[in-house]
Amino acid sequence: MSGTEFVFIFIDQHADRIEYLEQVALPRLGELPSNVRVECGTGQFDVEMAEILDRLEDAGHNLAPAFAFVDPFGFSDTPMDLIGRILDHPQSEVFVTVMLENVNRFLQHQNPKIAEHGLFGDPGWRDLVDEPDRLDMLGNFYADQLGHHAEFVWSFRMEDEGNRPIYDLFFATKHIDGLKKMKRAMWSVDAGGGRRFSDQAQQAACRAADS
């Protein structure tokens, strides 16, 4: 694929992390191929991504084939309308970290800024307060909202050494080949179904291998 240009855009709101990426991490890769370009910038994902999409859409252009890995520090800066805008471009995929456990804890919070944040793009998530398994229901609700913009959605849960949920990963795409590749990657760490990774199970496997 030497005739294809690859552009990696890294955005982080913490300047020290961008500095580390530019001065330490990237130089370790050595000289990159001439068709690979890296851009790093300090900023907030939702603001920076919206500006990129605004420029493209105002000019009548589509986003180049893109894989957007969105890994926020909370759940308030990844609005569904922005994730949907990315997916509405025909050759785009998203991989989003969602702190569902945090959302679950704030489900009954009265602060309007929390109650009305745009993570789900639909206020119906607040109606799940009486569901017996709220975490799974929140995950299903989020996947359903992604499904308005994508043909295929797949989720994966990360759990700690006590099998307690840490966060959930959601992949969304319009292309079956993208789904197959993501499922293959997830099955490589969860042969039982490609849906979850537990530190407890991983540590048990390591102990068994060492014995």
C-alpha cells in the first residue's frame, strides 16, 4: 500500500501527554515511510473533531476512510451526535471507550448537566433506572443508538481482577469486513465469545502456565 497515504491524528487535552508522544514515543519508531504522516495536537476531542468535520462538510468532502478510536477520561465529552457524524461518512468506523459503570452510578443524579449530557443522544437512558441489570441495559441502549448510524455494532467489556466492570468498548461500522476483523481481534483475548476480558481470568491463566 505504498501508494496510499496514512494520516494519524492524535488529540489530547493534556499538553504533557502530547509532548511525551512527540518527544519520546514517536521517535522510538524511527523514520516513518514517506506515505505515513503524523499530526499531534492539544485540545478536546469533541471540539477538534467537530472542527475537522465542519471543514470537510462545508467543502462538500467526505472524511477519508477513517478509524476513530475515542478514549475519553469520562463520559461527557463524547456526544452521540458527534460520533454519529463520524459514522455518517461512508468509510468511517469508530471504536469508543464508554465508562458505563460511571454512567450507572449517576443514573439518578439530579444535576441537569449530568442528566442531560449527550453520550446517548437520547434521554431514554434515564428510564432504565428500575431495570434489574442496569449496566447491561445501558450498554444495549448505547449500542442501539450507534446502530442508527452504522450497520454493525459489537461491544467488549473490560473487567478487573474481581470481575468488576471497568469500562466497555464499542465498535461500529458499515462494513462486514470491518466487523469480522474486530471480532477476530476480540476473540483472540476471549475465545469463549469475544465479549469480555477479565484480569481475574488472565491472572489465573498466567498462574496455571507458570505452575
